[in-house]
Amino acid sequence: MRLAGADNETENTNSKNRIAKYLRMKHISVVIYNNVLFTAVSNTVALLMSANEAALKRAMPMPFEIELIGAGTKAVQSVLPIQFNCTRTLTEVSGTDVIIIPPMNIGTDLVVSFLDDNVELVEWIKDKYVDKSEVISLCTGAYFLAESGLLDGLPATSHWGVMEDLVNRYPKIVFKPDHVVTHSKAIITGGGGFSSLNAMLYFIEKNCSKEIAVELSKFYALDYGRTSQNIFSVFSGQRLHDDQDIHKAQSYIEEQIKGEISVEQIADHVNMSKRNFIRRFKNATRLNPIEYIQRTKIEVAKKALELGNANIADVTYSIGYNDLKTFRSLFKKITGLTPLDYRNKYKSQFESSTLHSQ
């Protein structure tokens, strides 16, 4: 038999237990370096500060102590007329619970020299990880983690636009191009652009509560729980290799994309046996020829659907598919949306931007 008020007592106990889980404040070091993407820094800090406010509103202890840490100097100038004034530099940080590495604002052609200039930061990340710090990379911040070797053998994600470059540079890492968030050991990696903020929501949920993470996702209009960034990716052809025969094959596929293309046909075009062609093609592009053809065809279809005035059946036939069901299935597998949903999503944006430009 339950005593009067037992339900309330149980509820209070559960509430206290949930709060006790988050009693210890975590010190978070947001690393600021030359050519950091300043918008990512401000958005990350805003989310963490909002998590603090949400926790206090619920009578929970404040979960995060947030500090900007300069790589080299305390005053770090962004490419825009904005300067970050950090409280400490790397050498002044004796210990921290969490390291956040925001994205870089440079192209892949400058990555090698950029990482050479930031050897001290890469070593600092390694040292702090050994000292039991968690590490979170956002978008292209994954380059620092990849360079450190901490991701070797682990899953990781980053911006879809640099994925080919990352895969080529760091073959020991198990890259997940479609993932928005990966978490292995004490390392979290976030996907491209603003989708990387889902990694911060994941971190906040893990350290505060799901209720707070959901509340912040609504306040900041973030797509809570998004697991794939395939819808945002643009297939650009995996051209970062030196096999000229395979470059010739890729160009041939692009030229013939509106018709039916067979592997045998492409192999004949570049004077190779089918078996040798498949092997070399996969070594160069990391896709087998059939996958490459499919990705190229779907990219053409996406561009047609983005215009908003294309009939899905017409698009299907225009890229060499005769079976609507097969096309829909393949389209959804690659993009995460059906052709109709994709067209409706981007049609409204196209029409809206056209309207505003008139």
C-alpha cells in the first residue's frame, strides 16, 4: 500500500537524481586560431551560454564554464574586421575538460601550409586528450584532429565539400560523409557548416538533458536529431587523383550521362579490360563505376528538380532511367529525400529568391 504523497516524493527523488548527474561544471576551451571561422565560434558560444541559462532556469547547477583560448596570442584577428580577445593562450592552460575546435576559413589548397603553421596547436590537442580532455571538432576543424592522429581507426565526419580531400590525406580514418555527428571514445566530430551545431546539441544533451537540447534547437531553429547531411552535398566528381585514363573515363561518363551507360562501354572507351578498369577506377575515385554513374546522374537530376518546373518522370527519363520506382529509390538512398520532397523543398526557395530579385 502506497502512503499519501509517495508519488510526489518519488518524483522529487528522480528530479534530484537527474540534477545530481550534472553537478560538476565542465571547463570548455574554445580554441581560437588565425583564419578561424568566426560565425562558427559565435554560434557555438551562444549555444553553450544558452544551455547555462536553461539549466539555471530549471534550478540545475550551471553546466559549463566557457573560455576562449588563443593559439599563439590572446588577440586573434579574423579575416573580417573582428578580433577575438582570449583570456589565455595554449601554454597557459594546465587542464580543461573539453576542447572545441571550430572550422577553418581557408581552402583545401592551403591546408598543408596552414597545418604546418599550427603544429603547436595539433600537439596541444594530443597532449590534452592524453590528459583526459574530451575533444569536439566542428566542420573543417576535423583537419586538426586528423593531423593529430587521434582519429586513426575511428569514425569521423566533416564538411561534405572537403571529404574527398580528407579521405585522400588521412586513409586510416573511417570517414562517414553522410553523418552529421560521430562519437567515439572521447571524441565528437560534427558535419559541415551549420549542421555541425548538431554536434553541440548532442554534447549539450549528453551533459545537460534532452529537454534542454530540444528547447535550444527550437529557439535557434536547428533541425534537432538530423542524422544525415547527404541532402546538402554536391557530387563534384572525385577528381583528386593522377590517373589520366580514369579522368578520361569520368569525362566520358559526364558526356554520356543522359543515356544508358555500361561499365563495359566505358572500359572499351579507355582501352582497358573490364576487370582492370573497375580496379583502377575504384582506386582513383573510391567508388566503383556503377556507384559513380549513379551519383553523377542523381546530381544532374537534383539540378533539374531545383528549378522547380520539372516533371519527375521527365527528369527520370532525361538521365537514362526508364523505371520511376528505381529512380525514386536511388534518389532517396543518395539524398535522403524522395524526388518530390526534394523538388518541393528547393522549389519554394528558388521561387522565393526569384520573387525577391524582381
